[in-house]
Amino acid sequence: MAAFVLILYYASLWDLSFLKDTIIWSLASATVLLFNLTKAKEINYFWPLVLENLKVSVILEFVLNFYTFDFFIELFFIPSMAFLVILKTHAEHSAQSNPEHSKVANCLSKLLSFIGLGLIVIMIYKTFTDISSLATESNLISIILPFVFTLCILPYLYFATLAMAYEQIFIRIPFLITNDKKRRKLKKLVFFNANINLNRLNKISSNLYKISDKSKLKKVIKKLLR
């Protein structure tokens, strides 16, 4: 993020007036994307997630930047909203192993919806009463920034997911194969056959239990990828 901001700064697309936008996006949107990485099993998973994330991000940027509240209200409101979003994401994630946590996720979802509805009412009211203040270059950049940040971080998210998938496979290999030489060979075969293709890697991962010391590794890997 620091590198992206620096590039945008030298391209005259970022200055200190956009610091709040950057912090909000990093704490809310980027955190949600990172929390959801464990669910990624194929390449197609990322685009719907990013699009959904952008909807939330644009609304947050629009409301919290175009309609600035008093300093003390913002000092309380922005960290509270970021905390609620992070808490909701964590509750949704942990609900997979503990169904009881889904009640917390639902409660937080309703709370955020209620807050969002209130903000939309304020936004509509202020739009009609002060529409001339919206049509500025600064506001346009504020809307575009979430898209730019999300597109910039997407390769990092993908390769982070890829690294986690490889780690899961390599941790399991010693439990399937006892021979050190065959372990190393299997790791090389997995890497050269899957490479940076997340779909192929997860296909191998879901069928890895079929491999043992007696397996003809090249043949089995090719069979798993069919």
C-alpha cells in the first residue's frame, strides 16, 4: 500500500487530502479481502469478491468524504465503523467452525445496514441541498481511488492465496510419503504442474490423499489434473 500511494503521489493523483480515504480503504476493504482469502479455491473466486468489496468501498468513501461530520463525530465514527466491519468479517469466517458465531455476524450485519440506511438518508438530503459541492476534481479522485487500490492489491491477494495453498500441500506431504527423496520429487512435480495456476493447485490439493510411497508420482499427478 505504501508503494502504491507513493506511485500515485508522484503521478499527482494522491496528496494528504486523500489520507482519510486511504486509511478507511486499508482498514475496512483491504481487511475484508484478506480475511476472505482462505475461501479462495479458484481464480474465478476473486472477481465477485472484489466487485462486492468495491460497492461497499465506494459508499463508504462517498459518505465519509463528501459529507464530513464534525471532528469529534468523525473521530468516533470512522474507527467504530472500521471495527464493526472487521468484527463482522471475523464472525462470518469463524462461523464456519462454530455455527453460534453466525448469530453475531447476523446481528452486526443488521446493525451496519441500519447505520448505512441512516447515512444514505443524510447523503440524499445534503445532495439536494448542496449539489454544487459534489462536482469537483477532488471528489472524482475520491471515487476512483478504491478502484485503483483494489486493482493494485489484487495480484498480491492472488499470490498470497497461492502461497497458502502451496503451504497446505507441503505440510501434508510428509504424512503421505516417508521417503525424503520422493517427498522432494513430489514437491517439484506439484510446483511444475500447477505453477501459478490456483485451479490446478487446488485440484491437486483435494486429491492429494490418493498419493503414497508406492505411487508413480508423475503418473498420479497427471491423472489428478485430468
